[in-house]
Amino acid sequence: MALTNQARRQVEQKASAVLSAEFPHLRPAYRQIFVALLATTAEGWRLFLREDSGRAGADAFLVGPNGVSAIVVSEAPPDETTAQALLRHAEARCAGIHGPHGQVLARSAVNLVLIRPGGNSAPVSNDGLFRSLTAENLPKLFQRDAVHLNRRQVDSIAEQAAKRLAGYAELRVRPPERTPEQVGLLDVADLEEDHLAAAQESSFESWMTFLHPHQQAVVTRNYNGPARISGPAGTGKTVVALHRLRYLARRSTGPLLFTTFVRSLPLVHRTTFRRLAPELADRVEFTHLHAWVRGFLERRGTGVNVDRGQVDTAFSKAWQAHRASLESVEPIAVYWQNEIDRVIKGKGLTTFDDYVKASRTGRGIGLTAGQKKLVWRLYETYQRNLAEKRLHDYNDIIDLALAELRREPLSEPYSAVVVDEVQDITLNGLRMLSTLAGDNLLLVGDGQQQVYPGGWRLSDAGIPIQGRGEVLRVNYRNRAEVLSFAQRFDAKNRVDDLDGAAGVALRDVESANPGGTTRSWRGSEKELAEALTDAIRELPVPVGNAALIVFQHNELKQCKAVLNKAKIPYQDLEFYDGEPNGKLKVGTVHRAKGVDFQAVLAVHFAQSAVDNDEDLQGRQHLVAATRARDHLWWGVVEAQTSGGVRP
């Protein structure tokens, strides 16, 4: 039974008192670790501490739901010879113990764990001999993996171990006793844990609408103005937004709009909302931002000509004309295309003086005024090329819609406008949405999941959200092993709440979902086909609940060729609408944003070129990894050199 926060504090106090009495000479940094280990015994774990610090062997043995761990607490990791000796000692002490089904416990079932005091998270080379943790991430030791032992099995193994662990003393603390009034009542924490477990055991489609009881207050709060929901991946922002949409629809009579920058995402969320509130489905319009804008302009009689191929050609011609002056600063053309799209036009800058003064947060390369002058000339040539062909890019139609809304607002305003993945919308797009929705605006996003370059604050768009902001802090989506893998990525770990105040990064979230599995692979392009095919066929979940995610469009074709050769049925994420169909979902990270899957296979081609944003690749990797709930396979295709695969 999980302890409440208050009960856990009481248990830790008891554990500290026991250690002070039994081991009075422990250093404070080490005592902190052993207090955390001893506190787990109140929840059914069994702990054995070495009585004589001068004797060889592990400092402690911990038996729990994930097996037997031999614990070594040390500031310096053991060398290979010492680690081998510690592992042999642990295996010898546990030899002959019978496991949960009567079989002798395998030697490999005893895990050697190194715990380092403090927060030193520098990587430790261990050749697979031991697991390395710090005092700060010690809770990872207590997260259950895919195979569990129940209380009876833990006690059986511990009783056998006690007979073999001469020189080790078993220490235990008991949970606080409940008051007479509590007897027979259900603990709130137990109810919440059961609620989460029941949601995970249901169909994956029903999981997509799971709302944790802690999130209900956000759904029903009266904001009285524009509001914002932020928080790291997996904290349930979109689910909260959909439940709030249902809440608002039941309390209003006008139309409602759910929109986002991601073209394929509204299809998925429309299906999810229909499961959640079928009686209200016709009240809510689900569409991506540029589709809504084009429809709006058409209804207003404003013609636009958006042809992505011709727009790219217009930029390519401009780049060729100015390449010689900018190539020494950054040779990749897409960097400068993004500079125009996300900074100059995305922020609504109309003069060179505005551009000189403008913030370029997240663009990676600092530009002098002289270099900005060169960029401005590139922009002017691009604009002339568009005008000659009477073309519009996506920024142009946003500008037209903003001007039209300011000239004449909607005759029937929306009762609510919900904007998901707001961090990827341009600043001018935010201004347009604010003009469209007024006070009936709910913005949902996470700056750490921004997969397009550029940055802004909501206040830059004139959207006041003071006192109407929510930051979600508990990850309910990703199982612990998947979350731990995703937390490795260097993805702008200092984040704000989309308006300048301190936010919460993925590495700082609370985990509520134990278990999960991850696999890593690294190899050449020639080896990818076999590795990827095997990974798909060995998925621990139905293939229809899994997705294959890449990071560049040109990589998609290569992975699809692998699937075609292996005769694995798949569906493009671009056309996925959230309905189950038994096919593997396939697409770029841009198409996967905002969608959950039971399993994800991510393929990163190490030589792929991306925009020179300081954190862009890390954020894209974080987004891909956190799409998975239960299982993550991470493949890296090594960069090629003239001599073969780079070592």
C-alpha cells in the first residue's frame, strides 16, 4: 500500500532514529541514502545492512518487488576488478535461494547497484556490471520494472536471504498506525493509485481520455480571461484541455474551436473528444490553424494563393542570389528560411529597424547589425519573388486574417477557443488568435517541446494571463523507464511557463506510472533494416498501438522502404485520425506531436542536418521519446565516412 506524504515523512523520521541508534558513526551524506532505503521497508521491502564496515562485500542487500539488489554506497565508482569481486560476493551470498515459482534464483537476478552521495550525475563506465544512481535519483531504484514480485514472494526470498547473510543485520520500520476513525475507510492515495491502474488496464483508446482526480480543479476553474496550461510532456495538458472543452460546451450555447499548429493533430483529438462527449461533438470545430485561416478568408472573399512548392522555389531563388554573403555565417539554407518565417514574418516585423531591435531567442547564432542587413536583403528578395507569382506563404495568410478580424470581428464569436501545442505558433499567429477569441482563450503548451525554431512570451502578443496560469507537474503518461530515458536528453532544461516565469522541465516532474521498457540500438544504414524489423516484430504491445518516428522527411522514405520489404502494414501519421486500425503509425516528429502511443520506435540518423537552433535537436528527441507510454525503442544510424561507419 502506498504511503501518503505525511505517513512517508513519519516513516523517514523513524528510519533516521533507527540508524542513529544502530549505526551512529554514519556520515550525513551516507545516512541520507540509508534512511531512504530503510523507509521502503514500511511498504514491504526488506533491507539488510552490513554490520562491520571493514569486511568485504556490498554495504546492504535490498529485496523488493523488482528483485534482489546488492547496494554499494561510494563517492568513487569501483574499478572493474573490484566490481567483479563485489558481484561474485553478492551472487555467492544469494546462491540457493528459491524464486517465486520454486526455481533456484538465477545468479543474474542479483543486481549490483552503486549509489553515489550528492547529485553527481556524471556517466560511469561499468561494462554492464552495475547500475549507477545518485542520492538525488535514488527513487528510480524503487520503481517496479516489467516483472513484479508480490509481498509474499518478497518475504519468501528475504527469509531465505536472512539465513545466508551472516554479518548483515535486518532493519525494518513500520508504517504509522491508522486512527480508529480511519479503520475501514479507503485511503485517498490508494484510491488514486487504483484509478490510475484501472485506466492503464483498459483499452488504449480509453486511456487517451484518462483524467487524474488531481487535474479536475483545472478543468472546472473559473478563469475570467485568457488562461494558460503549461507543463512538461506527459503531464496531461491536452487531456485537461479536452475535458475543459466538454465542461465549457455544457455551460454555453455558442460554437467552440480547438486548433493547433500541427496539421494532423486535430483529427486525432476530434476522435478522442467524440469518445469523451459524443453528445457535444458537433458543437466543437477541430481544425489546424492555417486551415481555419484559409476558410475564414474564403468566407470573407479574400483570395489567397498558397502553394508550398512554389513558395519554396521563391525562397531558393532568393537564397541563390544572396548565398555568397550569408554562407560564411551559416551555410544551411533552411536556417535562413526559418529566420524569415519565425523571426521576421513570424513576429510581424515590417522594417529593418524593427528587425535590428527584435529578440531572436533560441536561434543559436548571434547576428550583428551588419549581418542582419544582409538577412533583410534576402527577405526583401524573397518577398519580391512571392509578389511576382502572386503567392502567399503561411505567414502572409495569418497577417491577412489578423487585419480582417480587426476590421470586422466574427458575427458569432466562439464561446471558447483552445489552442494546443501553442509553443510552435508564431507570435503573429498568437496575436491573431487573441483577436479572434478575446477572453475566451485557453493556451496549452510546453516550451521544452518546441520543435520549430524561435521564441516569444505571451505578453509579447498582448495576452494577459497573470493569475490564470496552471503548471502541471506530475507525469501520468510515461512509465518510469520510458520517462527516465527521455530525461537524458539535453532539451533546454531551464524552461519558463510561456510568459517568462519559472516553469517545470521534464527532468523535474514527479512520476506516477511505474514500470515500462526501453531498448537502444546503434548501427549502420545497412544494419537498420534487420534491426528495425526485429524491433517491430518483438513489440510488447499490439503493433496498431505503436508508432515509428523519424526526424527529417528524407528519412521517412528510407524507413518506409524497410516496412514495405518486411510487409509490415503502416499508416502515415499525416492521415491518422485516432481510430484504431491495427497498423503501425509512421511519420516525422512534427506529425507525432501531441499524440500518445503504447510504444514508439524512434530512428535518428546521426548525419542529418537540422536548423542550427541551440536546443532544437534535443527538444525533438524529447518529444519523440515521450510519445511512448509503455515501451520505447531508440535507434541511432551512425554517420557515414569515406572509410565506412564512423567509430
